[in-house]
Amino acid sequence: MSERLTALELRNAIAAKKLSSVEAVRDCLGRIEKYDPTLGAYISTFAEKALRDAEAIDKKIAAGQPVGLLAGVPVAVKDNMCTAFGPTTCGSKMLEHFHAPYDAHVIEQLLAADAVIIGKTNLDEFAMGSSTETSPLRKTVNPWDNARVAGGSSGGSAAAVAAGLCAAALGSDTGGSIRQPASFCGITGLKPTYGRVSRYGLVTYGSSFDQIGSLTRDVADAALMMNVIAGHDRRDSTSVAETLAPKIDYLADLNRPLDGLRIAYVPELHPGADPAVRKAFEDSMAVYRSLGAEPVEVTMPHYPYAIATYYVIATAEASSNLARFDGVHYGYRSGAADDYVEVYTKSRSEAFGAEVKRRIMLGTFALSSGYYDAYYLKALKVRTLIRRDFIAAFEKADCLMLPVSPTTAFKIGEKTDDPLKMYLADVYTIAVNLAGLPGMSVPCGFDENNLPIGLQIITDAFTEDKLLRIAQMYQNATDWHKRSPLL
């Protein structure tokens, strides 16, 4: 069955004519029909278009014509990336019926690589959340335990990959939104360096944090996806020029281990994690030691301030970015408004969910007169200190390793009434976004409830090739990434 193949294996099988793209897409559509009513991974699917695209790719292969890096492979994209086909909802009533007039850069790249985009996945509303529970359109559950969350905000993409409802998926990571759901769902998640992948066509939450990345079965698939989506885009002012970050083949040296690997770790951060998470982390470090790696103890004195710093800066940016959704330009418009002011106030009140409203209010407060210096400006200074902590760590080591989350997937509804507890689910991931660094989650074990646990690997900016090789060393020595939920 094609759902058991990685994206790389599936691409090679289609290229060798051992399997057709049409067959692979039909397999995915069949599993979506069977399992997605329970999982809630997809907001929309494009069955007819996907089958047409797959048929066209099969014809190109049969005719011996050149095809792209993902030829015939069914992939999914998080529904905060614009597509000229189908709606782009951001998991919100505000954009429930919005159809973008253009494709995001990463969508163009996928199509140029001959990928078959099979659907768009669920997310926390406007990517604001850690459990994919804030979407009013669907509720996504964890394929390993349907009573638990899939993580967030890219929970739909993570659930789809874990359940075999696509071969790979794109997500966005603002404070851990790729790595945390990847950990909860037992798959591999890669957040590239800020600026490595164009954000053109990504509906913005936090402009200085958001980064598009991949959710895949294994590290090799993450490298394959980087080969497709990474690179400069002149339409995105935050996209780094290729002179500074050259486009490379991330698969080329993937299986070449790093000799003399030095791994930084921060002992004082680990006691906050559950015992099963701590044990899985320690076992992972033991695997690396057996491969010749040297652990290096470092201090990150400003890491504990990451949560507070993030929620000041990110909410301030969200407050500004979401001002455009006003009931006038596009999106939801209230039918109960009597004048212009009510069009604005009622449209936003009726269409935004509670978490989005909370973050808009927090951000507006932080930017308001009298509080800008006390909160926003101070948070920017602490952000710089956190970045310096990483610089100091990378002077002593090749990478930094941490748990992805303090816990495994928690029960649905367990944290929805306590925003602070929900925010703390990202305590280990947020600092990476503050520093703009690349980070990965790879499966490293299970807890007593058979729920997946992820290992987080972080390297310096624009060293995704090194990051992928370090992660591949672990996956070559273990088989956690080969396990799938029993649906």
C-alpha cells in the first residue's frame, strides 16, 4: 500500500513505473474518506483536480519527459497558505469563504516539482494555538489516541502525515507550530531558518517569527521537501539572497555522519518535563554518545524568559497584521451592522474566535501609549539576549538538543480554559523562533500511554544541511520514526 511508503520511496516507485501517481492519489483519497471524518485533518480536499494532475504526471513519465522532484507524490498544505484553487480559510470564520487570487511561493514550488496537492489542512485559527482546538471549522484529533490533541497550530498537517492521508505536508512555525505537533503525532517536523523559505502568500500571524516548513515521515523526506521549497524569492523582503544562503542539495550528504559531533544540552531546563519525556531525551543522548558524539553542558540564562518575550512581541505583531480583517476589504462582514463603525466592530467580534481576540488585545495593549517601552521595547531587548545565548552555545557545540514539549499529547479540552497552561506547552520551542534558527523534531520514544515523544535538534542559522545530517544519524540508529498508529 502506498501509505506505507515515504515521499522519497513513493516518488521513486512512481518514476520507476512500479506504481502510478493516480493509484497513489486514489489510495490517499480513500484513506481520507475512511479516516478523516474522525481525525478532522483536512478543511478541504481537491479530489477531481488531484486525479487530473496525477494523470497528467503519469503521462509525462510514460512519455519519458522530465519531471520534478516530487513527481506524482500526494502532499497537503496548511490552510494559511494561499492557493488560487480552493478556499484559504486560516481555520477562521473570518476567511471561511475566501478564495485567494494567487498561489503562495511554496505552492508554486510544489506545483513546479510536480507534486499533487491533495488538500488543505486544519489549524488553530490564524495559527494561534498549540492544539488545533481554536479552529471553528473542524476539530483535529491525534491519530494515536482520538481523545487527545494533535498539537498545533499545524495539527491538521501532522495528523494527515501520521495517518497516511498524504505522503508529506507543509506547515508554518511561529513558536513551535511544526515541531510540537510533529512530536505529538510521532513524525518528523522541520522549521527552517527564518528567511530560508519564502513567506510570500502565507497569511501572516507574527511577521518576524513565521516560517514555512515540512512535516514528513522521516528526515530524508524533510531534506527532499527542503530541496523543493527553499530558496530566494524577490517578492518576500525577508527572503535571504542566495549569495548569503546558497541553494544546495540537502539529500546529497544526508547519510554522511558528522565526525566529532558536539551536542550542547541545558540540564536546568529538563526537570520541567514529564518523567517519560526526560527518559526519552536521556536515551536519545545515549544513542548519540554511542555514535561518538560528545555532550557539552551549556547555560542558557535567558531561555526561561522566552515565553513572556514571545507573547509580547508576537501578539503585538498579530494585532497589527490582523487589523486588515475589518469587514470591508475582504472576508466576513456582519449582516447586523447599521453604520461603518458597526461593520468594523461587529464583523471582527462575530468572526474572530476567543484566542484570536485575546492575542489582539494583548498586542494592542503592549503597543499602546505608556506601555510600549515597558513591554514591547523591553521584550525586543530580551530577544537579543536569547539570541546571544544561542550564539554562545554554538561556539562550544555543533547543535543544541532539548525535548520538544514538556508532555506528550494532552487530552482534548484539558487546557482550553487555562491559556497560560496552553502557552507553556511551547516552552522548549519558542526561543528558536525568537532567534530565527532552524529546528527539528524527530520521534525518539513513547510514554506509558503509547503516545509519541519528540527530540528537538537546533543548529545555527542557515545550517539546515548540518541539522538534517545530525537528525539522520539518529534515525539511522533507531526505528521510532517507522512506527505508525493503528487506525
